[in-house]
Amino acid sequence: MSGHVKLFIPGPTEVSEKTFRAFCTPMIGHRGSDFKALYGEIQPKLQNLFGTKRPVFLSTSSAWGIMEGAIRNLVPIGGKVLCCMCGAFSDKWFDVSRRCGREAIGLQVEWGKPILPDEVQKVLSSDNFDAMTLIHNETSCGLRNPLWDIAEVMKKFPKVMFIVDTVSSFSTQWIPMDELGIDVMLTGSQKALALPPGLALFAVSERAMERATKVEGRGYYFDFLEFAKNAEQNMTPSTPSISHIFALRSKLEEIENEGLEKRFQRHSKTNALVHEWVKQNGFGFFAQEGYRSVSLTCVENTRGIDVAAWVKRLRERHGLQIDGGYGKLKGKTFRISNMGDETEDSIRDLLAKLDDTLKN
Ligand SMILES: *Cc1c(COP(=O)(O)O)cnc(C)c1O
């Protein structure tokens, strides 16, 4: 791909030629036996990745479709949702909940700080909530929330639906939906799965499905009941992006061949390489120690370099793209993604080129 700039931004991530070839498989009808076979074939592999016995649904939308959909399906109009807020995406979920006409209460911490289980326990005990939203890996600040500990707290509040965004952590580490008692677990195609953007994947617990039957105003496009009804016949409610599903099948084969444990280790190792580089070069980490993401690194620009100029140099000289900081963190931070297909070699290559361009 001449003139192509390779992506090391935390989404969309770099898509391989192999994935693109699968994406370009000739079209099939979405109500025919070929499609049902395709859907049926990937289902057990998806359940394995989600750590669930529940069906895994495919939505032709970005992740936000399901983030909004989860609110519409599980929180009655006028009902109450607790939104754990620690960065740009989790803050926005609060806003989205309100736009859906639900009463959203925020558990806000400073960006870069984690949501702590004790705080969750305190707020949930103080009121009656229908649901709680949590972003496992807050991509804007490279922060990973203590999902396992929070999940323990949630087990004491069975009426509060536990909605978890794993968009930028999914398949980089073990997140067993059923064991953690997650009610809606959702992810998107363009992060660690390294597929083109445009597909969201999610699963819904049995009790959340029951809840949805009692909630009015679920709409149609993201109605969980529609997904469930169609999934029984290996179909989606409306015409899906079939190209994405071909690409997903190819990716799931790759994941199976690599092995889950190896895949997780690869992400830890490549992340550790980036962390080493950060320390060697005298930069800081934006996220609090102990709560740092393993799929991307949000680097604090403690050296006060001109991030925008550097990012541009890297792009022009080497055809590589890193991120110059999200929203209000632009220039104060920069982000390096190690999710998707990246290897120790490709990350070492990136880091060498970061060194090359850092000074001038
Ligand atoms: C990228 C991202 C999203 C948004 O995904 P879209 O595909 O743009 O809807 C949501 N949550 C997290 C944690 C993300 O990293």
C-alpha cells in the first residue's frame, strides 16, 4: 500500500491485508443458508472470547450504538443509571444517558484516576439504580479500571444491571462475562480486533434480557429482543455489514491459531516495551500506577515537547501515526496503541522511529 500511513493510534488500528481480503469476499444474502452457516460458525468462537454461554450479537454500528442501546433497553424512561466517569468516553456515556431521557447520576473521578470498588459500593447503597455503566479500559487516558473488584461489589446489587464497555480491552486480556456477572458486555471492531470500523459485538445476560422485556421505548434498531429473536435463526435483525462478518471470521481463525493465552501475553509484552521506552525517555504516565492499560499507553508530556510537530514528523518521515492526545489532553499527552496485530518486532520498530524523530 504505497503512501499508506500505518496506524498506532488507539482506534482504528492497523488492518492487515489478510483481513482486507476477507472483507472483500463476494456478497451473500443475509437471509440465506450461506449467511446462517457463517453466523453459526463464528458463534462458539465469539462466546469463547466473551467467556459466556449467552449468544453474542452483531450490530452494524459503531460501539456507541450499543452503549446507547444498553441504556434504552435496560433503564426505564425516567429510571436511574449510575455512570462511572473517568475520561472522555465514560463522561460521554453520562451525557448520552440523559439524552435518552434517563436520569443519570455520575460517579466522577479525575481523568487518569480509577473508579474504586469502595466508591461504587457507597454510591449504589445510597439510592435505587436500574443500571451502572463502566468503561473497563478508558482509552482517552490509558486507564484500566479494576473490573474484577468492581464486579465483586456488583454481585451485592443484583437489581442493578452491570453494563461494561470493553471496547479497547476486549481480546487483549481475559474478561469472562459470565464469571464477572456482567449484564451487557460490548466491544467494537476497530480496536484490538483490528477490523475496519463499523461493527459492534455484544452479549446480554439472561436477567438483563428479562429486564428489557419490561422496558418501553427500546426502539427498533438496537432492541435486544430483536437481536435475540433473530439470533435463534443465526441472523441479525436488519441487513448487517456482511463484509465485516467475513473479516471477523478470518480474525477469529487467527486468534484461535495464535491461542488466547499467547495473544494476551503478546499484548502484555508489547505494552511493557512501550512502558520501558517512556521511562528511558524521561516521560511520565498519565494514568495512575497500578491502573494502566495493557493495550495502549497514554504518555504524559512531562518534557514539554511540541507533540503536534513530532507526530507530524513521524508521519512524514516514516509513515507511522501515533495519537497526539485526546480532547482536552491534546499536546499534554500522546497515546501509543499496541493492540491488534502488533508484535514485539513491529513495536520495537515503532519505538526506534520515535527515537529517530524525537529530537528533530
Ligand atoms: C473507541 C471507543 C469507543 C467508541 O467507539 P465507536 O466505535 O467510535 O463508537 C467507546 N469506548 C471506548 C472505551 C473506546 O475506546
